[in-house]
Amino acid sequence: MNSAHRKVLAAIFARPTRSDIRWRDIEGLVVALGGEVMERAGSRIAMVLNGVVAVFHRPHPAPTTKKGAVDAVRQFLSNAEIGP
């Protein structure tokens, strides 16, 4: 995990919840942590990390992630035993 990934991880766990995190940076973080990102139907993707599976909708048309999705990603990473 490089410094950019560490910054994204810190942004995900920051309080108050941020809404300026780029979705592709979140996907890159999951891959850097050894996880997998799989395409699903429509704008859905599945993320698998440490045996934990979560399905998310890619944000569009804006590239940034809304606060609710950041909260869901935070919960996913916590369940996968990943933290800042």
C-alpha cells in the first residue's frame, strides 16, 4: 500500500464523513489491500476483501462518492478488519 492508498484509507475513516473521495481511489485501495473488484449488472460492483463481500453502486455521473456510500465502505473495511 503506497502513500496515496493510505490517504484514501484515512479519508474513508475521517469524521465527519467526507464526500470528496473519488470512487476509483476506493477501488484502487481495495485492490492494493489484496481484495478483488468485480463488475456486476448495471453500475453495481462487488468487492471481496478478507472473505467479506459487499455490493456497491458506482457513482455517476460525478466521480465522487456520497457520504452514505463512504459510510458503507467504512463498514465494509471494518468488517474485513481493515482500519486506519
